Amino acid sequence: MADLRSFVFLDSLQPQLAAYLGTIAKGFLPVAGEASLIVEISPGIEINRVTDIAVKATDVRPGMQIVERLYGMLEIHSPSQGDVRQAGVAILEALKLKESDRIKPRVLSSQVIKHVDDLQVQLINRNRQGMMLIARESLFIMEVEPAGYAAFAANEAEKAAEINVVDVRMTGAFGRIYLGGEQRDIDVASVAAKNAIESLTGREASSSRKD
Amino acid sequence: MAGIDLRSYVFLDSLQPQHAAFLGTVAKGFLPTGGQASLFIEISPGIEINRITDIAVKATGIKPGMQIVERLYGLLEVHHDEQAEVRRAGEAILREIGCEESQRIKPEILSSTVIRHLDDRQTQLINRTRHGHMIVAGQSLYTLEVQPAANAALAANEAEKAAHIKVLEIVSFGSLGRVYLAGEDRDIDVAWPAAENAIRGLSGRAGK
């Protein structure tokens, strides 16, 4: 019996998040405006069965399927929200789960580094996969658990403000988002990201991390 | 040192923020920061670049960012907070190989293309191979090819000074240099003449 960790529906992939997924995804690449669903379960290996259900039940395209240390993650997308929602329903039915069985996400840490120095920018840029962070921009970093919700936070932040999507890590123990931009935009984006996470329902789950 | 062919001698007075961030992403050596002066030297045969780096680091306090030996040519990028220090490194290198700056190859633009309003699917292909910013669907793309390759660094730096563009990729070594810039049409239309003019403004001997 699989444990449902994340069940994240994105109504409309924003341009930069779509471009970012297009950079990191090993499967079919999504485009802006498509709907997307991210499902994260435990144990990870069970994600193979989840993908089987999604692609056979509907017309969705899988972008990422990742089996990592403990968890498994699947990203699917389609121009039709209906198809993506239907795939989610089929997945939940097969796993004998409900959407409310997902874990209620929580923000583990959130910080803004203002006016980032040239030297620090270089270290960030060597590890990111999205936009570059430019010296003297501000950097917003947020950690969220479970990891899949990082995509939702990034998508909502991109809707709200003119930021650069530097990195979005949506697999593993924690999700992490890195956004760069002018301070005025980061101030708006950081609130949007936090509100997005706090707006989601789910079951309470104890975290492996004690901050 | 006889037998060394000076291909590029490209002095950048002030690395622009995105260009510096880009070099910080691709460079394997010391990373430059915005506002520093930078010098790109390209020679043939490539293996001799080891000797060039030796001269530059022993003669001055510059930091080497990239040293690349590729199929035919060698590239060295050095940078420093002081323009004078970078210029002095350049002079020491030229003295060693018995050349003058004017003996570099006059760069030639091989292609210069604007593709407007990129489709989502095309942006994905570009984003998977670029090292700088991502291009987002609906933006325009500018590509420049220049020979010798190191001159691409100057074209990109001058374009970034002129317009509010995003630097996607700069390839400054190999047989051709390439610059990929993205942005709104209004910015791309300012950036590409700036890039072309920077290349046309350089003197040098005729290339082979």
C-alpha cells in the first residue's frame, strides 16, 4: 500500500516554470499554459505503477518519473485540465486513496538574501538549472515538505511577481525553491509562495527534520 | 616563441553582470565578477596556451578563468579588478610570442539572425543546452556567429551594455564563436546592432 505524500495540481504552468521543467525533465517536455500534476508517493518504486495508470487512463504526457532514496515522483501534463484531473482521479482510485490523504505541506525555512554579492552569485549559478542569479539582485530561498509542493510554490510566485526562476528542487526529502529578482518583486513573490503552501489541505505528518 | 599564430586578442573593459555570471557558470578556473576587466587570448596551435598562461600569471596579479585546449586552437581568459593589470598581462603575452595586438585576425561575422516570438517547443531545445538564462516562449532570439571564436565575448558584452537582454549562451572557443541572446523585440533590436558594431570596430589582419 503506497503512502501518498504530494498530490499537486498546477492549473497553468507559468512560462519560466515550463521552461525550467523543459530543462530538467527527461521525459516529454511541458509547455507554458498546460496543466500539470505532480504525485509523490512512498515507497518510491511504486511510481512505476502510478505512471502505468496515468498514461493508460488518459492522454496526459509524463515529463518526469523519478525513483529516489525513499520516495517516487511523477509529473504529468496536458493542454487539457480535464485530462490531468482525470489522470489524478485514476491514480487515486488505483491506489485506493483520496486527495485528502496527501500530507499537508509545511514550510521548513524561508529566507531572503538581499543584494547578493558577486562571489555568492557564482556559487549559486554553478548549481542551478534555471535562470542565472545576477549580482545585487535579491534571492528568495524556501524549503517545503513534502518536496513536490515546491513546484506549486514556484508557479504561484511566478504568477504574482516578475521574478527569475533560478531553481526548483521538487524531489527528495525536501523541496527547495530559489527565486531571484529585484527586492520589490521578491517581496511579492515570497508572500505568494508562502501563501500557496499554507492554502493546501492534507493530513498532518511528522517531519523527519526538527528545526 | 616562433610559430604561434595570434588569432584573437579581445580586451573587455568591464564585464557586464550577466556576462560575469555566465562566465562564473562555465569557467573551470577562478571566477570573474561584474565590473572586472577581462582579456581573451586565442592562439594556434592550442597546446601553446599553457605557456601563455605561465607568462600571464607570473608577470601580473591577474586570475585565469578559462584555459581551453581544443582541436586546433587554445583559449585563455584572464581577469582583474584593475584594467591596467589586465593590459599589462596582455603586453607580456604579446612580447613573449613576438606579436602586436594588430596582428590578431580581424573578426568576421558569419551569421547574425533574429528569430521572433519563439515557440514553446523551440525554447525547450535551446534551454537544454544553454548555460546562462533560460529563454521563455514568446521572446525573440538573436544568434551571432563570429570567427575567430573569442570575439563572441566582446559581442555579448557590448550587447549587454546596450540593451536589456538575457544572455543565454556564449561560446568563445572552437572554430566559430556563438552568442545567443533572448529578450523582447525592442531590446533584441537594440542588442544585435550593438553586437555587430562591436565586431566591426575591431582591427586586425585578414584571416585565412
